[in-house]
Amino acid sequence: MIFVKNLTKIYKGYSKPTKRLWTVLSFGFYEGDIFYPALEDISFEVQKGEILGIIGRNGAGKSTLLKILTGVTGYDFGTVKVKGSLRSLLELGVGFNPELTGKENLYYNGLIYGFSPYEIQKAEKEIFEFASLEEFKNVPLKNYSSGMNVRLGFALASFKRPDILLIDEALSVGDASFQQKSIKRIQDFVKAGTCVVVVSHDLHLLSSFCNRILVLERGKLIIDSIPKKALEKYMQVLALAEEESHTQISYSSILEYYNVSIFNSSGISTTTFFIQEQITIKINFTLKQKIEDLTVGFHIEDSRGIRVFGTNSHILKTEAKPTHNLNYSCSFQFPICFREGKYSLSISIHRGDSHIEGCLLWKESILDFEVERINLPKFEGLVYTPVKCNWH
């Protein structure tokens, strides 16, 4: 459905106004003297019924890649093949006329999307019902809220199943109920054979929604893998980017040693626990120099990479206390109430409340462990909570 091989896109610029003038006078022969590679040697494929996520920091090249796939912008080198009908949900509501009613905008923008008047007329009721805007279809769009605008835009753009669907942050529109409806519609498309490309910064959405994730950084493809591994790499990219901007704080120069263990309720280091068992995560480390506002944190993810819990010493308002020679020992105790399954532990050591600022260490999946259910009833969801049921 989508085939990309060695894709490269270079934006050209000018160091001074006279350089731009030379381009005009030379009828484009002189192309400028500043070159910025927005995408470098990108290769991937997306097959029928597959959901591909794309994530990266601002300026990584995500939007440029979507624009190339939609044909909005060109590229300099490589191969891009897109087979099948394509629909993009990039700027929902763009092109709507605020002076026209919702119904009039429906027809006007539907024709721009390539739908016939008959298709729009036939789907009109369904579109307004999906957007929960039946009573507002004859109201001018200038009286719509921003949320109503994007709901109408999504309902219009997605009422007919395409072969390829490109989404840029559009799954975060509307309230929780509308978001669930939107995701359900896209999942139905996928079951029918649509391939979907999603750009988002929502880690939970990508990990639970996508089959694979691409991580882009400065125009380069860092990893193309399953959600868990890809998001682990993305978090490392964030930590390394912050380390580069704070060169006085780096793992190699400050952190000398670290060790991580998980203990069960009997104080035994193990990798198998039972639901509701009290566990202890212990992190020992040594620094070469004292760091102000030192924080130790952790998070736990399930086998799909969905983060189920996390916290740190800053949030819990505890102060780091070094022992002899800047040796530190930090422990977290809590009952493990996750459903049975496989999990991984990740840790961080940094300044302040987030590893994004002043990161000394960020380690994804440093330990794997399992949770078992013994003598407890079956339940749905990620978390177990004791429940009593009475009839009156």
C-alpha cells in the first residue's frame, strides 16, 4: 500500500536577500546557498490492515513525511509509491467557511474531498449523527466551538473508508466519548483492509493503537520496531537531547555506578510476584559530585509498552540523602495491583521533577518481571481492585 525507499527531502534557503534576488534573476538556476535536510534516507513499508505510528521531537520531519505521502510537497531523492485511495486527516476544519452553515460546509468541503453530491446527500445524516451535531447542521459555523468544528471535520473526512488513511494528531479531537468513537471507526477501517499512518506525541495512544512505530530524529529514521522498543528508544532520544544541551551533566562524567533490584514481601530479590503483594524497588548508585535537587524515578510498562504506573522521589517530596562518599540508596514500596502478565521496569536519575531536564541516567526495561494471579477472581482491565458485591 505504501512503499518508501531512500527518501530524502532537502529544503533550500538563502544567507542574505541578494542571494534570493540571484535566484529570481537566474530564473531558478541559482538555488540558494543554505541546505537543510528535512528527511535523510528514509525507508519503510506499510501493508494492508497495518497501523504505523510516527513519533519524534519537533522538527524531526514527521509533518514533512506526511506531506510527501499526500503529494502536497515533493522530494529530492528516493522512491515513494502509494497504491490505493488516500485520505488525510491533517488539519481538520481547514477550509470551512464560518459564514456558511454546517450543512452547507458539508457539501462544499465534501466536493473538495472528491465525494459526489449523491454520496454527501446519502451520508449527511450519518455524518452529523457521528459528530453529535444533528441540531446544529443549519447553524452558521461561526457559532460553532472549536471542538464542534473538528468533530464535523473528522466525521466528514472519515465517513467513507479509504485504502490509506494519514492522521496527524487528529485522534485527540473532541471529548473522551468522541475520541473513542473515532478510534473505533478507524479500527473498523483497518479490519476492512485500510492501512493507517498516525503521527502523534501521545505515547499511550501509539503503544495501544499501532502495530509498529517509526522514531524520527533530525530527519533520520532511528528505529522501526514494535511499539515497546520504539517508545523506549524515543525516551532515550529525549534524554540524550537534554544531555547535549546540558553538557555539564552527563552519565559518563557524573554517574559512577548503579544497581537496581526488586524484592518481594519476604525481602527476596525475584522476578515473579503475586497481585496485591507488597514489593520494594531498590536503586543504589554512586555519583562523582553532589547534584542539587537530585531525583530518582521509575515507571512500569506492560508487554505492549503501555505505561501502567510511574512516580519519582520529587513527586513524593523526599530528599536525597547520600551516605559515605556520595553513595545513594533509594527505595520505593507499594502493593503491586496490576493484572497478571509480563512487565518491565525502567528507571531514571535526574534533577527536578522530570528526566527531560538534567538527566544523568535513563534506562528503559532494565528489569523484566511477571505478575501472577493466585486465589483472586478474574477481572477486566490493567489494575486489580478488591470489590464486594451485595444483593439487597
